[in-house]
Amino acid sequence: MNDINFARLKKSPDGLIPVIVQDASSGAVLMLAYMNEAAYNATLSSGQMTYYSRSRKKLWLKGEESGHFQRLVSLSADCDQDTLLAKVEQTGVACHTGEKSCFFNHISPPDGGNVKNAALILEALMALIKERREQPQEGSYTNYLFDKGLDKILKKLGEEACEVVIAAKNENNDELRYEIADLLYHLTVLMAQAGLEWDTVLAELSTRRATPANN
């Protein structure tokens, strides 16, 4: 998986190297941690992400206490060999706060607020919907759907799918864009109800390959 010996990497004076951790399926940056030589070798030999805790002064296997393990998919060093990039399969959430990613304190919206990464938008929508379910707010339409249950969610999903078809038949792209957004919202509510995450759905989608039809 990686033929770079730890001795070749550029470490800090205390023998540590930073590791950027990225979800292999969605591309989302999950966390930043550190490795010493023992953590590096343990990760490569076990295939499970192991880090060095600077506060506790010891190795820690990610997920050992929480169950939120990270399976190593690939490990790369940057051009200066002073930073590592680990792509992982994340079980559960990466952050100890319960957030999917440790990077949830937004300072400035990217590109003036025009977010380009569809996966990030869908994950943010899922996070908001789950927050509404766990912390209900009076007058929330999302809470109304969860309160009414699966049948109501399915009914609304079917109605929104029909609205997409009608908008497409009307050849009105403004209307179509609006209805597709509504459909994706209701689909995300259904996924939250069923316990599905967007990263698993996107991972399934990424495994599919279009093949020409046999004539």
C-alpha cells in the first residue's frame, strides 16, 4: 500500500507527522491527527487508523472506545513528505462531538456561498434533517414529517416525484430545478428515517458503470 519508510518522512522535532483524513467515498475531509513511527507502522500492518495522542502521550486506535473505526483505503505523502493524506472508510462519525467531520465550524462560505461539491451539500442537508429530528422545533416541516411517520414521508416523496415529471414535461427548467430540489429534500428525510447516509448511497452509485446496451 505504501513503500515509504517512516524514517524518510519529515517529522516535527517531537517525531510526529500530521495526517489529513479523508472519506474515501465522498471526499469529505474528516479530521486532522498525528502519527509517530509506532502509529504509522501499526496503521500499515493492521489496516486500521492508529494515531498518536499529543494530549495523552500514547497511541490510540481510532474507534477503540467509540466503535467509530476507520479502515485504511490508501495512504499518501505530499510533495515535501511532511504531511500524510489517509483515505478511509469511516464507521459512524469521525468527530468526538458526534459530527460527521471535525470541520463543522464554518468561517466563510466557499466561492462566495456557491458550494460546488454536491456530496457536501447533501451531507449538510442530512445533518440538518437529523438535527431537527433529535431537537424538534415548533412549526418545523421536517418535524411534521417525522411525527406523521413513514407513510406520510412516502406519500410526499411520491408527490414530489410526480411534480418533477410534470415540470420536465412543461420544459420549464426553473420549475424543474425547484422540484428536483424538493424531491432530494424529501428523499433525504426518507433516508434519515431509514438510517441511511448519503455517503453510502454515493459509494454505491460510484461502483456502477454505464455499459452500452447489447443490440
